[in-house]
Amino acid sequence: MAIRLKDIYIGNTNGDDEANHSNFKELFYKDNEKYYEILNDNLKFIVSGQKGSGKTILGRYIHAEINSQENSICNIINKNLFTFQKLIEIGPDHLDMDEYTSFYKWVLYREISKCILCKDINPFEKKDKTLLKRIADTMRYKSSLRNLKAFFNVRYQKGNYKYDSYTTEDQLYGSGNIEGVFHNYKASLNALKKKVKKYDSKKYYECLLEVQNWIFTCLSFVNVIIILDDLDELELKLDDSNDSVRFLLRLIEAVNEINILFSEHNIKGSKCIILMRTDILQEINKHSSNLSKIREDKEVNLYWIDKNYNSPHEHVLMEMILNKIKVSCSSLSGLSNEELYNTLFPEKIDNKDMVRYIIDYSFGRPRDFIRYLQIVMREFPNETKITSRMLAHCKKDYSDKFCSELYNELYIHLDNEYVDQLLGLLKDLRKKSFNYSNIEKFYIERREDYPKITSIKSAIESLYKYSIIGNTWKKGDQLRFSWAYRRDGDKNIDFSKRFTVHFALRRYLFLE
């Protein structure tokens, strides 16, 4: 009996949803080796990629794998934790920008401490050491553990009440005798003296080194990995008029400092990891003299567009899809990738194989592949293969969703009304490809329709920067393209070449 499309699973566009799947660890694609790259190098801590490139799902896989290992624990934290901890420590007051690095280190140490305290470790059970060494290790570990627990229990009390300070009162007693000058007169005197001491809670930065020492002792016996995700969900605007860029830069610096300290203290198996969009990192990089050096040695980038593949079933994106299908459907698990690919995707589309077609109609991200195929599978659940007719039928729905994702991505970069008018300008021009002079003339004649666009040149630069349009030209008989999001594309726009609207947006803009 043939397997229908409704019977197979190709993943979720949301990494958190896929991570909740019962056999998530088997579904996860490991052959691009990014998991090993980020964990095997102690100093690498930035996982970057476009929105939808798989950062979240990689973080969830690390979380699942580490928590299945003995004496190891992983926790994923998001943007809300920093806001919450700031309210606890500082209240509604603002932090000085120079104080943010220390504050972030404090938050991360607090989370590492929580992980340590929830793990029951007994160093004495390690039989590879001498008895005296095991006794000494156990004493050191238990002492630091007790100190951490006592410290945080006092600082963050349970219940409805808290105190910011307390007082102690000592009573001093004194006595003496007095003999008067008068005949037979004697008297005694008792005195009471009170000494009051007031103790105020230390500021978090005054406790950093003390807490750090206890943590480092404990991390000799337990591995802790902290993953920072959802940072692009912060209410950020990446421009020069606010502190968003410096806010994120300080966070990167704090994580980098902690990981360096781990390395210097020979702490292996523990680290802090940041999941961050490539476009955000690029904006931060413009405002830092040091970030480029950090990224060069400590970044793992998720990039899926591989030009050098012999057959479509060998491309990493298709391997990812085929792996999920075989894991989720036992009757297909015995097929080779080539057999499964030819069964499900037997046709070429516009003279392209399925991989090349979806790459051209996307930003080459796992989310794009999954989204397009999901739309087709929902529309044609009882079919046994995906054909060019089915893809063409679903192109408009996919294009609309692709554009919605684009709006989400651009939110921290550009004003929504400005994006509306940029896309409106392309739609009104009614051309898939055009020269700069074409769109410049069109804009000048209708300038009042686009009040947010004050410079047509700047508008075209924005369209190119975010890959809404690309450059195109002919080389011999072949049509060539340059897209800013691709490694083989030029990041700088060429106004002398023609422009073309991204294929994934053409249906949304009614250009085809």
C-alpha cells in the first residue's frame, strides 16, 4: 500500500514544536556536524544563522543530549529572565551601560548555580582516584555546594516577605560600688549599654567573585551548559538612537568572559551558548572594535546552501527532510535516500530539481523547505508524491507566508510603514526585473504615494540589503544572480546592473 503525504512527517517550522515530538532526537539532522562543532570547542559559544536556519532546534537538541548524560545538566533561558532578574536586584532603576556586563554575568552565574543545586553529585563515587583524593574532593564540593545554597536561600527568600537588611543588638553590663564621704555610707551602681549593628544586603557585583569561586569548584564535578535563546524576541530596534546594540554587545562580552574563565580554570564540559541571528550580529559588529575577532574564532554559522552536490538527495537540506520522513514512517525507513527522493519528488519543476527550485524560491533555510512542503501536503493529503502542478497551486499561499516571515525579520531594522511602501513600490512598478533608471523615474512621478520613502537610492539599497531584490546580469547565455543573503552573493549593491524581485515574493506582489 502506497504511503500518502498525510502519513509522513517532515518537521515543524517552529523549533520548539518539533522539540516536543516523541522521537525528536532521532528526527534531528546531525550530519552537518554543527552539534559537535559547538560542543567540542570550549571557546565557541555563538550559534548564528538567518531567522529560520535551525538555531532554536539545535539548542533544543543540545539540551536533550546533555540532560541525558551523567553528571551533566543543560538549561535554556530567554529574554524574560534578564528582565525579571533586573527587577529583583535593581528594581525599576536603569543600569548604567558599563554595568551591564557584570549584571549579565551575575544572571548567568545565578542560573548555573540553580543547575548545580538541582543535581545530586557524589565525587566520592569516582573510583579512578585515590581514597584521600576522593575524600578531599568530596569535602571541597560539599562545602561549595552548602555555601551556594545558603547564599541564595538568604538572598532570594521564599514566601511573601523579604528583607533588604537586618540589625543585631548586643547588651553590655557593668557594675561598681560607691563609698560616700559621709559616715557609714555605701552604694552600688549597675549600668546597661546597648550596641546595635545594621547589616545591609550586598550589591550583586560585590558578591560576584565569591559566588564565582564556589561555582568553579562545583563545575569540576558537574557539567553545566546554559543556552540563551529568543534574544531576537526582545523589543529591540537596531539603530544608532538607542541602547539595543550596546545591550546585546555587553551580553556577548559577558558570555565570552565566562567561557574564557572556564577555560583558564580547566573547566571542561561547561559553557554558555548564545543563539543569535546573523543580521543582528552584523549590526552589532558595526558598533564594536572587538566583535569581529570574537566571531572569527568563536562562532558556528548555520548555512545550508551547498552548491556542490551531485544529486538532489545528497544536498544537506534534502537529507534533513528525508531523515525526518524515514524516522517518522517505518515503512519507508528501509529505502535509500535516492529511492525515497525519486518516490516523493519524481518530477522537475521549471527544469530544476526540487532542491534547486525551493532554494531559488526561498532564503535557503530549513524553515522555507518545511513550510513549502507542509503547505503542499496539507492541500493534497491523499497524494503519494509531490509534483510540479501541486507546487504551482500552492505558490501563492507560500509566497504570502514567506512575506509575513520577512516582515517579522525586518521589524528590528525598519519601520513597518516603510517596508509597506517599499513593497508597494515594487508592486506598483509591475516589473519582475528593472533598471535603476526605471524605478527612479517611476518613483519621482508618484513620490506623493510613498511619503516614507525620502530617497529612492536608499530605498533600493534597503531592498537589496534584505534580499527583497537582487542583481541580475547575463554571462554568455546564462542568467546570473547576486543575493545579499548568500555567501556567493555580493553584499554591496551594483546600481549599474539590473535588479530582479526575489522569486518567493513575486506571487505576493502579483508580479506573476
